Amino acid sequence: MTVRVEQVSGPLRGELEVPGDKSVGHRAVIMGSVARGETRIDNMSAGADNSSTVAAFRSMGVRFRREAGTLCIEGKGWDGLQAPPETVDCGNSGTTMRLLTGLLAGRPFDVTLDGDGSLRSRPMKRVVEPLTRMGARVTGNDGRAPLEIHGQPLHGVDYSSPVASAQVKSAVLLAGLQAQGATRFEEPYRSRDHTEIMARGFGASVESNGREVVVRGGQELSGTRLRVPGDVSSAAFLMVAAAVMPGSDVSILRVGCNPTRGGVIEVLRAMGADIEVTRAWEEAGEPVADFRVRGGELRGTEVPPELAPRTIDEYPVLFVAAALAGGSTLFRDVGELRFKESDRIATMSRELSKMGVRMEVNGDDVSVEGGGKLEGASVESHGDHRVAMALAVAGLSARGGIVLSGEECVKVSFPGFFESLEKIGG
């Protein structure tokens, strides 16, 4: 499917909300499914990724129902899970596959996890390796899906991860909650901590100290009620759209602003963006805020490597911001982008070049030359929702607009994305 994004003639204005944070949503469904008692989740994203996690647990005997927009889970504890009758389809969701691998490694049955072509190409050894040290039996296709998990008792481990990855950390912690003894996980940079916050909300004891997290096995979880905050990764596309357009004034309400996810705001502010927090509070242990973004002239900057774990999903749209800023922007140590739904370095470089943007790749560093005018073009999403939305934002500033092929993939995380753009003047 294709969509035409027209160049806008004036500033963007308006007020809107974004879907529930899918990272938080995944973890709420996972823990609610193995907790004892009912869990009620408000503002759950209707995106395909979260739906894959719900479908996976439904296939393992967990009962779900909807009540006026609230997702209700009838949890029966760890032992309430049953062997699924067939292969569990994780769709396009790497979070579903990696976190379920950790959780199911300690359950007393066999299960196979599979996904679409994109998910089959993504590396899973980084999860399988620490789980194997815990006694797990997981086999795959040269470290990729489909993954066959032969559940059995696990033991705690002291693991130092070579990569900063919330998905790897979460898989190990979910296994550690079931394992005998303590499990310690350390990473080179601090990654997003939604799993630690969510586990505490369900009654687990989790010790965190910077880059290190410790959990003890044998912990039971208890059902709870929570509201998923708005997804900052989804809000990032609207923030950039407003920030690069002088005169724009856009408010995005009830957005999760967990500091382990705040890299995009730090980068935009370093580029000179006017982003104001107008109200702040907390929901389900997660910080939440209303943001007001006013458009202006951005400037190039250098994005340090320690921001990568906190900004990884927002780099595609930050490449667009850099292309529209004055001067050049250097993104350091962003090689992890190669292992997403697409190789986001290659796909963004290829598509933005059609619009006249110069991106240079030097190992894991990417530089974007800004200051030029974007040219209209026909571009492709490559089946990657973040690439599709980033290109749409670029199209708002492209001479003559763009025609985007494969736009339907935005349903993975932000089903109403194009309607949101139109609401503020796109």
C-alpha cells in the first residue's frame, strides 16, 4: 500500500495523545499472565506487536477479556501456563520472542517460537547464550528463529552482557525469577528498566544499582491494576515533525518519560529544540509528562555512544531531524540499528539519499549532513514501522512531498499515526 505525504505550507499546531508504550505493554501482559489473580491494564496499545504477546499467552491457556477499553488477564501463577498446541507466532515482535524465550526456558514443557521473515533474520544468540549458562535448553537456526525451547529447572547466574540491551536483560531476569538462587545481570551501559519497574509493581523484589540488576528465584507475582503511559518512541515522530518546522506549537499529552528512554529528548534539546514539560506525575511506577514542542531552527550536534541504549528506536527520525538541521550531526556507536526490523542504517541511508540527504557510515558511526532542502521522491518502508514514520515526517518538509510504499507497517506500533499527523496539520 502507498500513501502520499504532502509538503506542508505552514507550522504544525494542536494537542494529541499517542498509543500506550508497547515496551511497557509487553511486560504488563507477560507478568500479568504468570501472576496470581486478576490484572487490569488500561491504555494498552492496539498495535500488532503487543497483540502478538497477547496471542502467545492465549495459546498457552491464559484467559483475556476486554472491558470498556481495559485488558483483563486471569492469571493463575507460573504453573498456570500450559504447553501450546502448536508453534507460537511472535509476528514481527523481537520483544515478544526474546522475553518469552527467557520466561519459557524455566517452564516444564516444550515450545517453539517463530515469526515473520524479518524476525527470523534477527540475532537471538545474545539471549540464548546467558540462558544456556542458567541451564536452559534452547536451539535455533544458527542463532535465529525458529527457536525450540525445552523448559526445565534453571539456576542463577552472574552474567556480564557484552551489549546493552533491555531485551537481553529482561529475558535473563524473567528466567531468574524462576531459577534457583540469585541472578546478577550487568551491562556496559544502562538500558531501559521497564522490566524492573513492572516486576516490582507485581510484587517482586528486584535490586538495581546503575548498570547492575539482581533478582532471586522462587518469587510469585500478584495481579494488579495499571495504566500504560503514552509511548515516547511514538511521540518522537511528532516531536521531530514540530521541532523542525518554525512556528509550530504541538502538545503531546501523557507520555512516558522514563529516564532510560529519554535519549530522544536529550538529543533534540542538544540540537536546540524547544521542548517544555508542562505537567509531570507517575503512573504504575513510570514517570509521565505532558510535552509542548515549539518549532525553530535546529543545529547539528554529536550524539555520544552512551545514549544509544536509551535512543535506539528513535534514531531513524533523528536522522531526519539531523538532515533538516544546520551543519552536520554525528551519531556514535549505533551499530545495533542493523539488527532491527530492517538494517535501519542501510534503509534510512538509501531512502534519505533519494531526497538529497548525505549520510556517511564509518563502522558503527553515522554522520548526517544537514542544511539542505529535501527533495520529493518515491520511498519505501522496507516493512519497518520506524522507517515508514521517519520518512513520513521527512515528507512534510520535502519539496513536492513524497509517495511512501509499504505504509501499512506503521500498525505495528502506531496504528493512528497518519491521522495524528493530519490532526496537527500534516
